[in-house]
Amino acid sequence: MTTARALPPIVIATRESQLALWQAEHVQALLTARGHSVSLLGMTTRGDQILDRTLSKVGGKGLFVKELEVALEEGRADIAVHSLKDVPMELPTGFSLACVMEREDPRDAFVSPHYATLDELPQGAVVGTSSLRRQVLLQALRPDLQIEPLRGNVQTRLRKLDEGQYAAIVLAAAGLKRLGLHERIRSVFEPDQMLPAAGQGALGLEIRSDRQDLRDALAPLAHERSWLTVTAERAVSRAMGGSCSMPLAAHGQWSGDQLRLQAAWGDMEGQLPLVRAEGEACVRTLDEADALGLAVAARLRAAGAVAAC
């Protein structure tokens, strides 16, 4: 497939983990097939460098994107490819989300060398995750488990599991599938067990807001329903202060033209019970998706959830 008018060479800024490079190379291949010349600019972010503390204690989601945005701002790169669940809910002035691509499996995966499901874990087993959302939802399912921090890229996390540091770990199913590691997934958590994070499994392409040429070039890569879904999910997180790292889940599922949006909020101190809320609406535009997300966030707050920041 070729495009009628190719842009000057496009540079994609990407983190250098194996998963991030897979994502960037995937976008590169799609754009190349449309007649564009595309190269990659590998970068290390603060989120990649700080591995001895949980993200909630050192700055949250923005640690994975700031350096890439600087490259866009300075003109060293044209596009940044992100896992949307790692992107702050509010982008800095001058930057835009130009495209959301078709979503991979948004669910969480249970990974263990010895146990097939969460229910099979023995009493008090050690489970690895540094996601506040996963911690709260795991403890709601199995209060006896010992949840321990787990940082690093996918391969590092799997190595720590295989070394016996954990009985099991929980990872995004999408990342394992993209890396060809399907066989490491022992089971997946259905959304009614463990509600996914907003945007999990979806790739977002960020550009400078003034680059209409790039917006037009990326339009064929967009997947409308994925974009609508993650817009609703991210609206919940934005309204609740999700960029400040809190135990928050939001997940949408389609039935015809109706988008059902579920959300869950947990207390970081463990003093308050898990709060759940949901809503459903006919969603055809990004504004309608955003409105659904705001409505579900309001229901969370009405049920006792506390917004951060």
C-alpha cells in the first residue's frame, strides 16, 4: 500500500525496552507500507532508570513519557509511541494524541511456573506487582496473599519469577502476546475478577499539536472503537486524579452501539472497601465517550471513592 504524498522522513521516539521497540517497529512497518520513510530514535526514560522504588513514590506515569516529549518539542522526533496505560491523563500544552490503534487484549495475565490460577496459590503466597490497582484488586480476591513490588521490563520480571522470588506475578496480557510469550500466560483475569487499567492494551501515538501533516498521515492507523473506549476509560482516571498514581481501574466493553464502562477505586491505605461503579451509553464521538467517563467517575465519588490531587 502506498500513500499519494509521503512526508519527509519520520522519526519515531521510543523507549528501548524490547516491548517498546516492538511497538515502535509495528508503527514503523505500518507507515512504511504506506510509502513513508521512518526511523527510530531509542531513548531511556526516568521510569526505565528508577527500578528500586514503585512509580507511585517517584512521579507516576509521566516518568515513561517526558523524555520522548522533549524529543518531539526539540524536533529530534516527530512521533512518540506509548502504551496508553503509561500516559498521563492530561498531556502537556502543545502535545496531542493523534491516533489510538486497534487494541490488543486489555486483560491482566496470571504468570506462574507452578500454579495455573490465582485460586491454586497456597495461603500467604508471594505475588509480584508494583501496580497499585493490581495490589488492591488482588487483595480483594485473596486477602491472605503477600503482595511484593516488582519493577523492570517484561524479561526482568519473568527472570525474577523464575529465580523463585515470587510464587506468581501479574502482567498485562497484551505485552506478553506482543513479545510472543503467550506460553507464559497460565490464565487471564476476566474483567469481573480484575478490572483492567484505563487504556491497557492500546497504543497511542503522540505528536506536537501543530503537526496537522502527521495527524493526517496517522489517521489510517486509527481504530475508532478502541479510541472511543480508551477515551471513556481515561476520562474516569482524569476526573479521579489517575495521573497521580492511585488504585483505579476503568474498562469499557461494547454491545452494539452501547459502551458499558466499569470502574473500580481502592483505598491506598486499605482502610476503605473497594468501590465500584458503571454506566452505559450510546457512544459515537470522543465527546460522548468523555461524557460517559465523567458520569461513571461521578458515580464512583458518590459511592465513596476519593479523588486525588
